[in-house]
Amino acid sequence: MAKDPKSRRKVLKEQLENTIERLDEAQETMVHDNISDEEKEAIARKNRHREEQIAGLKSELAEYEDD
């Protein structure tokens, strides 16, 4: 991991953006694609995990923003 706070902020922002993109794409898939209930549940499970990741990344990013 990056030790420089500016580099760490950049990494966190990229991770946050990527995770949000994956969450949005998965939600679109659930709405617009013809997928089974089983697949929808798997996506929903992953999305819950992504939402937790997003909260954690935002929290960690906020710590660096205070610097």
C-alpha cells in the first residue's frame, strides 16, 4: 500500500470509484437482464458486500481528508 498520504488518497478514490461502478453495473444487470432468481440473489449478496466496502472506503478516505 502507498505510504504517502496523497498517494493513499488517490488509491482510495480509485477503489471507491471502481466499486461504485461495479455496484451500478450489477444493479443494471438485475433490472435489465433476463437472469434467474438464483443469479439475482448472488448479485444482491455481492452488492451488499460492495455497499459495505463503499462505506469503509469513504470512512478511510475521510480520515485522509482531515490531514
